[in-house]
Amino acid sequence: VRVLSPECVEPYVFFPTGFSPNGDGENDILKMESRIVDEVYWVIYDRWGEKMFEANSIDAFWDGKFKGDDVPVETYGYYY
């Protein structure tokens, strides 16, 4: 099996479909990556529509916390 890492080169924007913020050093943050984006807005919602995270910087990332606490393992929606 050969695992290929996604390259984030023009004209691509990479936004992971999942992450595991468990502190093991792998996939602990959710972050948009691109070399062509100058402006960005993205937001994460829980299943009830409550905003968990909001960013307007390509350097921003979500660590799976809301108001300083870890959020439960669930499915969250996002908009970008």
C-alpha cells in the first residue's frame, strides 16, 4: 500500500474531511491549506446549528475546543 499525501499546490485548496484532536500529534487540528487564497472565511457548526468555531485567516485552525472545553466526538458541519 502506498499512501500519498495531498499536495496543496495551485489551483487547489485542501480542507480535511476529518481530524482527531486527541493530543497524539497526528491530525490534532483542522486547518484549511492553500497557496492561492488571499481571503477566507470558514465556520464550524454542531448538529443543532450552534457555531463552534469561526475564522477569516488562512492560518487559523480549530483544535476541537469550544469555550475552552473539548467538544464531544460527533459529526460537525462546516461552511467555507
